Amino acid sequence: MRHEKILVVEDDREIGQLITTQLASLNLHVDHVVSAELALKKISKQPYGLILLDINLPLMDGLSLCRKIKEHYPTISVILLTALSSDMDRVIGLEMGADDYICKPFFARELQARVKTQLRHRSQLLAIQNNESDSPCNEQTLNIGSLNIEFSSHQVYLDEQALNLTATEFDLLVYFARHPNHVFSRQQLLDKVWGYQHSGYEHTVNSHINRLRAKLEQHHQAPFIETVWGVGYKLNPSQLG
């Protein structure tokens, strides 16, 4: 895992300091700001790999800031910090491009696991883009009908049209493509793609699949990532021609 900088955007200074302390054992450089405006200034001047973002910020809220970050800095991972009862905010945040969320209050180990997972996704993406020899992907391409996945460029083509996927969306699609016709539950996808075992975070899977489907269906009308009701999701290769 690369040595990345993390920015904590939390208007409660005590919580911000607590998060900084909880991440100290990961040997990461952590900065803390108390507003969206200060966050944007920091991001424009320093290369952050991950933003821990509280939704309830003064002036510009966390959801608006998430959208701005993903519009201008799409390779930065974003983890939302949300209240336990704010289901709608979590769904909206994930639909805006957030990579994950964690509910307050949270345990240090859970926070550390979420951060390590997102930094691992980013490290793999950068390794592939830089063609590093220790890239985790030994294969060059993965092809199923009209779906073509190129690992060297971290690019996906569907019906010869390039798709703009985030690192997590890419990993999710690759996992389905490597196991066509296999039905995975939401918990199995959390374990295999996100890399942690924790119930209660099905919105993470649901929202990423919805966002991935929307991007795929811009170029291919058949919904080849299918919902198997009461079980989970699968990739149906017969829909790809």
C-alpha cells in the first residue's frame, strides 16, 4: 500500500482529533479541516488519496462536497461519515460517487479496515496505470462477448464504447466477469470486493451496482448484471452476445 495522505473533513474538532488518533497506527499522514471550503483549498494544493467526509457540515454540506470532489478529482476515494439514522443521505452520497460510508459511532478497527480497503483499491489502480511489475493483475484482458476489460489501462469497453468507472466499480465488474452466472449475496460481495465482513452495509453494494448498471446501460440496453430476488446478483453472459 502506498504512503497516502488522508484528509478528515469534520466540523466537530474532538471527533476529528479522535479519527486522527485512530488512524495513527496505520502510519498515514492525516490532516483535519472543519469545513468544505477549507477542504477544497487543501485538496487543490496537496495530493490526497482518501477523504473522510462528515455529511453534516456548515455552509456547504458533505454531500455537495462529495459531488465536487468526484467531479474534479475522480481518483480520490471518499468515505462518508454519517449518523446511524440517515439512510437517505447514505444512499444519495453513494449515488454521487462516494466509495463507502461508516456510521457514527464507530470502532477504531472498523474505521481502519474501511480506510485500508479504499487505499488498497487506489494503490492497485495506480499500479495498473503505471504498469508496475507487482500489479495484482497478471492477465492482460478479460473478454465476455461485447464486454472487454483491459487491466493494463484499467479501462472497460462495452460495445466498443469506453466506460468511465471508479476503482470500486471496476473491481466489482471484474469480480462478476470472473464468475459469470454465479449468484452472489450482498454480504459475499462486501467480503470479496470491499474486503471486510460487516452486516448492515448493504446500501454500499446496492448503490454501487445501481451506479455501475446505469453506466453500462448507456451503451447496452440488456441488463446483464441481474438481480436474483431474495438471493443477490449475477452476471448473465448470454446478454452480452
